[in-house]
Amino acid sequence: MPVRELSSGIYELDIDDRKMLATRNMTPGMSVYGERLITDDGIEYRQWDPNRSKLGAMVLKNFDIPLEADSIVLYLGAASGTTVSHVSDILTDGLVYAVEFSPRTMRDLIQLCDQRPNIIPILADANKPQSYAHIVEKADVIFQDVAQPNQAEIAAINSKYFLEEHGHLMLSIKSRSIDTVASPKKIFKEEVRKLESGFDIEFEVLERKELEPFHEDHLGLVAKMFVDDE
């Protein structure tokens, strides 16, 4: 079976003339959300469904994914851990701090953490990074997928607290959580403007693409914190 590494720890499998996104399973024999497990040459992979993962969709939209095996990641909006589990697979020598607001969803996330020691679950509001500042270390990457109207602001305040100077912000912007009536393209443009110049911390936007057909009315974005080296 042909296997191609698209990015660090992220693979494309060619099965029966169909291409499948996957990560190498940290816990062989165990699926997380009913995904298919595929073994090739003694290595087990987990199918990564881009329709259930904004990050998976960003991979297939050819974003330059800034995750490495030893990355420290702050994941905002972890939910029950579908995407977090794939990040866990990628971070063979790293760590992901998974922030989730819902106590009910957190129960599922904690069960996942019982099998995956590189996930640190945090029950908290991403609007209040000071509430978990005593837990989270400086991060190489912040990934955010929160359905809040102030998505750009949440990204900015968490980056100010936690993002390394040359770290990356990965953001999934859901337009309908900001305004149900306005044009998504108009909303996306405004959220990008806020990130570039709307806060006391500014970003250089490296890539931005809409995530259709996987996620309607979503924009994927990769940015770096702007640092004036002069």
C-alpha cells in the first residue's frame, strides 16, 4: 500500500485507488471516534476524516501545517477530542494542552487522555486565559476552533499569553458564529483585519483559504505573531 508523508506525522494512504488522510496510531488497536484502522508493514494508521476536523480539512486544502513531533500545542475548543487525538498522534515527543468549556464534553476528553498521556485536558473558558496560565507553558502552535462571536479576540489574547515569539497561530473562523446574516467573505475579511491590526498584538497572516467542501462558511488561517526585529 503506497504511503506518503504529507507533513510531519500526517500521511496519505492509497487504498483501492482512493486517497485517505491518516495519522500513525499512538494506541494501536484503539479507535477514537469509529474511524477506520489500517495496518501496513507493521504500522497502524487511523483514518482522519476532514469532514469532522477543521485541521484535517486544512491539510487537504494544502496549508503548510506547522506541527512537528516535538511541538507544544495549545488547542482551544477541543470538544470531545476528535481532532485532538490526531494531534496527539503527530506529537510523538510533544504535548497538547486541550481547552474545552463544556463539562459534559470534557468527560469524553478525559477518557481519551487516559489512553494518551501527551494530552493535558483543561476545563476552562478560552476567553479567560489567565485562568489556565498556571498550567500551560509557552506554545509553538495555537490551534483554535471555537464557535464564539469574538474569535479573533480569543486568538489574540491567548497568543499574548502563550505563543512563542516565532510560533504559529492556526485558526478556524466560523462566520455563522459571528453573524448569521452578513456575507461570510465580508466577515472573514474583517476578522483578518482585526488580527493584523485590531489588537495590541498583531499577526502576519501567512495563508488563508475557505474550508469548503469540507466545512461550509469556514475560513482556515495560519499566522505568525508580528515581531518587529528593528
